[in-house]
Amino acid sequence: MPLGDELTQSALETGTHAGCRITGDDRLQLAIHLPDDGVLHFERPWTGGPSDWRVAEFLSPGGGCLFDEPIGYDHGQALDLLAAKRAVE
């Protein structure tokens, strides 16, 4: 399984809560909070769909890292559903 799908699956299975917002450059950003106080960020164009999601950033109390990993359509659909249930700021 590609890295983007592995990270997404793990976040969907273990995430404690999520938030969604639109960034200044018209991207939809979904943040999934993890049990170890980390946050995994996913992004896609505001007008995009399930195939456009990418793993963007992981933040944790000890540091973080940037990603630019694509996500498969099935995991992208799950992120779309989760984003639709969250308030967009």
C-alpha cells in the first residue's frame, strides 16, 4: 500500500477528532488529531474530489514533517465524507 494510503488509513482508524477549514489559497484542509497529540493534515483543492487529496503535514509535540503524498480514490472518499461532517471555518 502506498505511503499516502497507509498514513490515511492509520489516521482514520485511530484519530480522536477532526477539523476542517479553507486555507487562504482556496484549499480544503482536514486535520485529524491522533491519540499521541499529533495532528495529520490532508489537503485538496476546494473544488477537487476524492482523487485530489494529499497527505500534507504531520505535527507533533516533538516536531513534525511535511509530506506531498497522494491518496487513492477510496481513502479520498473517506476523507471527503469526514470533511463534509465537519464545520468549515
